[in-house]
Amino acid sequence: MEVHAALARLSRNRLLALFTAVLAELSLIRVPAEAEADTAAVHGKIADAVLAGDASLARHRMSRHLRALAP
């Protein structure tokens, strides 16, 4: 969940950063070891879009990531 906290901090939204930190502490979601590399790659692509200032691409990548996690 570190990437989520980092993205929240980058938003400069203190409430979002706090909420994300609390959620990370309480979360029961864990990435299976066999999926860690894929998850890290997706998180990296989202972070790249955020750092590039491309909100549309970041939003698109985040939406795809969240849809892939849905049951």
C-alpha cells in the first residue's frame, strides 16, 4: 500500500493522505507473491502518469487497475 500513500501525498491533499494511511493500516488486502511484479508494474505506470502531470492518463490507468481488482 506504499504506492497509494505516496500518490496521496503527491496530491497535496492532507485529508486524502491521512485517509489513505489509515486505510493502509486497516486493510486486509494483500497482493499474492506471484502477482507482486505485475502489481508493481501497474503502480509504476500510474505513478509515471502522475509525475508527468498527465491527469487523464493517470485516471485511466487507475480505473483499469481498480476494475482488474473487482471480483
